Amino acid sequence: MLITCPYCGPRDVIEFTYQGDGNRERPDPASQNFEAWNAYVYDRLNPAGDHNEIWQHSGGCRTHLRVVRNTLTHEISSVAFAHGGHGSAARRKAEDKS
Amino acid sequence: MVERQSPLEPEFHVGSHGNFEHGVEIILTETRPGSIVQLAAWPGEEKKLIAAIRTVAGLALPDGAGGGLSDGVKSVFGFAPGKFTVADEVEGLAAAFAKVVTPIIGTVTDLSHGRTAIRIAGPKAEWVLAKFFAIDFALPAFPIGAGRSTTHHDVFAQIQRTGADQFDIYVFRSFARSFWKALCHASEEVGYEVQ
């Protein structure tokens, strides 16, 4: 499986670390809504199809990535930086096309 | 100044090795830069850091991910968004950067004692490195001066292409001897010379 890192380009999955489900929303740290915390910690969509995931390119540029992976085919349909501020860095794909 | 010892020393055997009857196709050396510095910009401060690199090292970084250049004495390349590795033959680069890269712009980390720089050159350099790393070493995909960060068996490596047939590899100092031995073994079948 290849993941196309927005900075490094296509790399083998062995360079990446799965950081968990990308659909979860962390409750406010001060929240005492135990149902929300329970959902955050335990509830998963577990879809048979496209799934939002967080990965880290731990064996490369070490950035965190927001990845959409198909759980049936492992097809990766989208990869983006998980955090803003790296916008100007994602230029390799544009360079490759020129 | 205290003389720095090489971690490769017990396995560093100058001369030709392996299958070199038909010629040596790989040259392995340790470049031993005096300074290796890692610079990181806070989000939005990248341009100021690139300007600081130009001021201190005199190197104008090309735009784009993984871009870099080398003038034979100093080298710089990007290895992650807003992060750069700079190497210099002489010591004192970290102190020079610390005066220019303020805490508002980003951080300076002196890795001079933390990394070992190994140079692999020769017509089969791409071929040998392709046995180690699952990245494209062809010249159009990996131009001269550019840098890449990747791993070999969980040993993190930063690679800069410093010539058409030449690459500088920065590895953790504590893993450098093991990596060097592996590189020598991988070069045996085409004949290599340690200089």
C-alpha cells in the first residue's frame, strides 16, 4: 500500500504509523458529559468503505496526515496535512506535473 | 578543540573491496562535517527562516518540498514542512544561527555530534541505495541538491543528492557503524573503494 505524503510524495505504508480514527471529536477537556467521553473513547463507525483516518509519516517528514482509506480495497482517495500552516510546503505534486 | 572520533572507525577500512576486478563502481567516504544543524520554523515563519539561512550560510534555498543545494562546503535541504538540515565543513554553525533565528521565528538544534554523514558516489550509487530505500533515486525525481527523509529498517536517514552520482546520507551516530557495514555489504557485488 502506498500513501502519497503531501510533502514527500508516494511512500510505502511501512514509513507511516496509524494514529487512529479521524472521525472522532474530542469533548471539551472540562466536559463532564460522560456519554460524550464514552463515545470519543469507544464508539467507532467501522464502515465497509471510505474511512477518515489520521496517519503520521513517522519514517519521513513526521507530519500528521488526514487520510481517506477504503477499508475494503485499501484504496487511498485523499491525503492532506492534518494541521494547517503547511500549505506552502505541499508542492511536490505540482512540481512533478511541470 | 577536542578531536571528534568517528563511530565508523573499527569498520572503516581504506582501500578497494568486494568484486572490484572489473573496476570500482562505488566510492564510500565519511564527510565529517564540523557542523550539522536542524532548523525548524513555526507555522507562517518559513520565509523568515529561509532568509536566515541565506544570511548565515549564504545559500538561497529553492522553492518547493525537499528543495536544497550545496556549494561543496555548506549544504542545506528541506526534510519536512518548515524544517531544514544545514551542514558546514567548519564548526560553529549552530551558534551563528542562534543569533539570527530568534524564538519568534523557530528553533535551532545542534546535531553535529548526533549524526554521521556518509557519502556514496559512483555510477552504481543509485543502484545500491535502491536496495536500501523504497524511494525514487532517478535524477528527474530526485534532482541535485534535493533532500529526502526516509528509513532503513527503522533507522531514520536524511539523504541529499550532492551530484549526479553522489549522495550524502545523514544517520543517527549510534546506528552509523551498523548502517556503514550494511552499505559496504551492499556495495560488494559491484566493487567499492573506501576513501
